[in-house]
Amino acid sequence: MSSFILRRFAAGVLTVVTISVLAFFLLHLGAHDIARRLVGHTAPQEIVDRKAHELGLDRPVIVQFLDWAGGALTGDLGTSWTSGQPVADALASRLPVTLSLTIGAVALTAVFGVLLGVLSASRRGWLDRTTQIVSALVSSVPGFLVALVLVLVFALGLHWFPATGYIPAQTSITGWLSTITLPVIALAVGTTAGVALQVRGSMIDALRLDYVRTLRARGLSDRRVMYTHVLRNAGGPALSLLGIQFIVMLGGAVVIEQVFSLPGVGQTAVSATLQGDIPLIMGVIVVTALIVLAINLLIDLIQGWLNPKVRLS
């Protein structure tokens, strides 16, 4: 098991390093205009050159990368070119917002997606047909449209939740829940439908296998067969889909944070890109890649526990 973990971890670290190298050099292809943008288009050339020297843009790109990488290895992601704030501090204050959305959405997706999938597979009637139709329709609706409908109905119409803003959990748990409930639902609706269909299909395939008939012939109840054996056998594909959906949700959080005016990493990434703030953009890329690495490693570990054959592949 330890060699399995080490292989997965090494592959993930290599992926993070590759992404960081490619992102840094691609971002610096257009870095010659950033100094002028920061000081203003009407500024004299000597001021632009001075700003470029201050930012280190007049040095070779490989030297800039080595300096950045050396700092990143010690946890220093540099300083934002626009705000002057350390990138690590800027992301540390915004990361809890994005993680609240994505983790909450994944939890909601896992609970309702698995529940609907199991019910559809075990009760092949009107419930199964309704789940398939509703899931297909919901999956095709863009997340931002779901968010706007939720705001119009539950925030502006019923006044159950605030339309915008974010309250940290340290300030008020109830306030925090009220500000993330609608964003979490908007982020989870489409993925819940996809997971439900995946669980349904996997469980139907598992129910056709010989070992299920053998278990029933031994006198095991349908409930025990379904929830103890079939669900575990069908859990692998659903778990892989959940891992993929978590990554998709990190990207979808950019739109959701804009709709609900949440100060998360997604909103930070958008503003940093518009301003050409390369250190902040690199910080977002590296932190996101590390989160994806951690999630993929966790999914691989659970998969290896559920199915020993995975450890040998």
C-alpha cells in the first residue's frame, strides 16, 4: 500500500511542477506590457523602465522563474504587484470561501446523488424514469442560471437568504450557513444529477453479476445485498466521478462567486488576470493544483481500499 501511495504522490508532484513551469513561462510571454499598465499608459518610458526593473521584468525569464520557484518551495509565493500584499496571505484569506463552496457542494452531491442513484436502481418504476428525465434536464442547465433563479426566488422573493456577501464562520456560524447555502446548491445541482445517473448505472450492472444471485441464494436480505455489497462494488466509478466533479466545481466556483459577490479564490483569479498580476495568478494556479493533487490522492486511497486490484494497477 505504501508503494501505491508513493507512486500516486510522485505522479501528482510531477504534474504540479509541470503546470507551474508551463504557466510561469506562458504568463511571461506578455509580461512586457504589464509595467506600462501598472504605471499608466501616459507615463514616460523611464518610469515604465523603472517599474519593470522594480518588478524584475528586465531579467531573463529563467532567472525570474528560479527566484520564484526557490521562494515557492519555502512557502513564499511572492508579493502581489497591484496590492503589495503577500500572495500567500491574500490566498489564505480567500481560500476558505472557495473550499466552503466546493466541499459543501461535493457533500451535497454525494448524499443526494448516491441516494437518488440507489433508489432508481432498486425501484425500477416511475421513480427511476423520473430521476433519469429530471437528471438529464438539470445537467443541461448552466450553473449561473441556476444561481440567478435561486437568488430571484429565495433571496429577493422569499427573503430567506442574503443575495450577496459572505460572513466567515468565525464571526457567525448561522450567518456563514446563510451566505453559502444558495451558492452551494447552485454549484451542486448539475453534478448531483450526473452522480445519480452514474450510481444508478453502476448498481444496475452490479445487480446482474453472479455474486449477487449467490448472496441472495444464501438468504441475505435485499437491503443487505444492496447496501453492503452492491453499493460498495458500484462505489468505485461514482467515487471517481465525484473526484472529477470536485475539480470541475473549483472552476465553476469562479462564476458562482461572481454571481453572489463572494471574496473567494475564483474572484481573485479573475481580478488578477485582468490586472496582469502574475505573482497572484501563479499563486492561484499552484494552490489550485495542490488541492487537486490532494483530492486525487485521497480518491486513489479510497479506491485502493474499496478495490485491492487498483493498488496493483
